[in-house]
Amino acid sequence: MSGALPRRRLVPTEVAALAAGVPAATVRKWASRGRIRRYGRPGRAEYDLDEVFTIASAKPPPAHTTHSSN
């Protein structure tokens, strides 16, 4: 069946965070802001790895603080 939707690869918050290289709080923040969709049931959040990878690859690099030696 060629018209079938791709299956979601759902993982718990901690695994999604590990895959994205961010803290679990960041994954929860992405979901609360509507950047990724939360699946699962109350008390057991799950996220689609493809969505997590997409948003993680779009995140800006960490800001670097430079100190001047004036």
C-alpha cells in the first residue's frame, strides 16, 4: 500500500532529549510551545523522533560569551 502514512517512532521524554542532545526540560518546552507534538497518555509523554530530530537540527548553536581584556 503506497499511500500509507509513515509510522511514528515514539520515545519517552528522556530518550528524545538524549537523541537531540538537550535536557529533557527542553523537549517539554518545545512541546508546550507547539514546536513538536506530545503523544502518549497522562503521566507518560512520548515524542516522535523525526519531529525531535527536525527541531534539534534547526536550533541555534549555543551562544558563546567572550570576555575582553580591557
